[in-house]
Amino acid sequence: MRGLSGKIGIIAGGARGIGAATAERLCQEGVKVVIGDILEDEAEATAERIRSQGGEITALFLNGTDAASQEAIIAKTVETYGGLDFYHSNLAGGTTEDTNAVDISEEALDNSLAINIKSHVLATRYAVPAMMERGGSMIYTSSGSASAGENQRPAYAMTKNAIHALSRHVARKWGQKGIRANVICPGLIMTEAVAIHMTDKHIEGIKRHTPSTRLGQPEDIAGLVAFLASDDAQFVNGQAWHVNGGVIMRD
């Protein structure tokens, strides 16, 4: 990617799955990467593996729903590497007991709101000022669930949709100050956490309904993050990018 090597970026939720694949891809592109995760040991193991391949990467504890933790990871990144060029806000979860709008408990709803909205707002609160001096890119992970119209997980879908509004707000408010904000909406991505729940029969059924030659891999999302963080995406702002092999087709 043009103008990506030498940049400094944070990946929230970088211990495994999409975040880990993205960290590896960015380090291959010459980016200085900080991965933050509540799974501190797994984050350090991911960082050590990437360092062994020559990547420049640091793993830090991050509780994305805690303001002090978000502020601290950004401060440590600036202290360690000298600045911040992009923040990939990649935290997601809260699907346990996310049943339907009639049966969902308040606890499950509040948990989804915290993980899937609050964490992204807090990331924005501290990352945007840190990037203001030289411009930068906010990259948010949403989900195809935001627009799919599922019969379950309403809190997850609603909160993911809220990220789109946040991204457009950031793009509109600070775009002329050099801040870009975009959303990635993955479809089914075969991360470790997803794959362990899949049978061969289930996978074959999904393949039959996917207008592509394979199922999605974490590297598919990593490639788009690399683009949105790079100078090749300087004129890309306030957009939602669907990466799903064609399962959901949108203008």
C-alpha cells in the first residue's frame, strides 16, 4: 500500500482472529503496531509470534469499555512510537443471551451496548485528538448483521448499526482537519472462534449460498484495514465496506 510503511497504529481486540491477522499484515507492510486486548496473555503471544517474523509490535492490556484504559493505550503508543496514525476499533461481543427484543435481559442488552458502542466512542474520544496534528484514520469493525435483518441478536445488530452513525459523525466533524473514518462490515469470517462451532455439513451449506469460491478468512479483513490506513485511501471517508463474498449485496 502507498504511504503505509512507517505509520503507527493501534488494533483494539488484536489478540486473535481478525485483529491478529490484521496486526500481522500491517507489520508486513512496515507499520509499527500496538495491539490491545483484555486477553493480555494471548495478545503477548500474538505479538511475540509477529516479532519473530520481524514485525515491530507491542502488546498492551486494553479494556475497551473503560475510559482510563483507552486513554492509557493511546498515551503509551504515542510515548513508545512517537505518534498515532490510525486506530482500528475492532472490539465486538455481547451476543450471549442476545435472543430477541421481547426476551432479552437488561443485563445482556447493557453488555452489548458497552462492548459494541461505548468502546468505539471511547476509542474515538482519545484517538482523534492524538491524530489531529498530522491527520489519521479511524477504522471501525461493524458487521453484516447491521443490515441483514436477522431473527435473533437484535442488540448486536442495533449496536453495530450505531457504529455507522459514529463513523459518519467523525468523518463530517473532523474530515477537514485530516481525520478519516470508515466502517468494515465482515460477513462470516472463519476465525478460530467461529471455526470450532462449524461442522463440515454446516460449512458446505454456507458455501452453497455464498456467491464466491470460498468462505471468508481473517486476512480478507486485514487487507481492507491496510488499505483504509494507507495513503491510497486519502479520499475515502465516511463509508461502510461490506466484506462477505457477496452474501449481502448493497449499493
